[in-house]
Amino acid sequence: MTNAERFIEKYKRLEKSVRNAYRLRERDSISFYLSKDNRFKKYAAEIKICQNIRNVIQHEPRFGGDYPVEPSDELLSFVDELIDTIENRLKVIQIATRNVCYSGMEGGVRETMSKMRAKGFNHVPILDDGRVVGVFSRSSLFNMIVDKADESAAEPEKFSDMRDYLGFENRGAEEFIFVPKDMYVEELEELFEAEIKKARRVSAAFVTDTGDKTGRLLGMITPWDLFKA
């Protein structure tokens, strides 16, 4: 088998992998969609060359029985690497923290804060029957103290004492999102980036079995987790 024939076989597998990964139609250009993916932008020129070579081999006449182009071994290896990267895309559940530090509404505030300081946590989800019903962070307590500065309110012992400061609304720069376990990591990165463009920062993404706040918590992802991935 010639390199041209090997290349066509590999390119067909590449097309199938990209179409499955990006849910493309047959007429959609795989090189266009790969060029939009942050992982492949730096290889845009090489990907375009592969597409051109594929067109020449498949559609141009042979000369003396030989293909007009014979791809190099290096080019075949490049296509193999593309296929491997696409077919082994990380899903969010693979990078999520599964053993999440959490509390319930009747959990102790001081006890949780001690755990946060000891382990370096910034956010602790508040669960009810496995579902995230709120998030405690330093800003939660700060906002409560500021709002009640003129009152003789006692320090909250349980999270139920500060329920109004644990919700997902009116948290300033903090933003929390819910995602399904089968979402790809690069798709989550795009969500994080989209929020940044809106002048909002995603502090954490909660992975649930339904992909929204009605589902049970499976894991938690922070910007640091994405950076490490």
C-alpha cells in the first residue's frame, strides 16, 4: 500500500472522528471546524494542506498509474495525532473533583470555614438530597455582615441562618454553572470564556446527572482544574 492510499484511509477516519465529535453534516468542512477549536488553531495551515492533498489524490487523474501526490511519513503521523486527540477528548467528569467538600443547610458555618482554610477551598456547595441548593464562599459571609452592620444579628451558626446569602443570584462577580457529565472539556472552556467576555467570572461548574441544578451532584470543576487539564 502506498502512502497516498494510507493517507486516504487515515483522512476518512479523521473525517468520521471530527463529524462525530462536532456533530457535523456530511457537507460541513472538517478543516473549518478544527480551525475553530483552540487546540488545533496553531495547526490550521497543516490541516488545510491535508485537505488539499486529499482533494488532489481523490479527484485529480493519475500519472502513469501513480498518484500525483505522495504524502510523507511525517504527514501520515500528523493525521494519526489529530485522530488520537479527537477520539480521546476529555470529558468534564474526567477532570472534575469527585470527592467534593460540601455541607447541608444544617451544617455548621464555623466548622466548614475551618475546613476551607485548612484545605484551601474557596467555595463549598450546600446540598439537599444530593442537589446543589446554594454555595458558601467568603463573599457570602462578607455580604451578610455588611448588610446587617446596623443590626444586632448573631453570628450564623448554621447555613440555614444565612440562607439568603447562599443562592445563585446577586453574587457580584461570582458565577456558577451546571453542566452534564458528558460535556467535553473544551466546550466547558468556551463557556468560561463566554462569561469572561460578559465581565463575569465562573467560580465553579457543578457536574450533575441532569446537567442542571435539578440533578444530583457528581463533581465540581474550578478554573484551576481547567488550567491543569
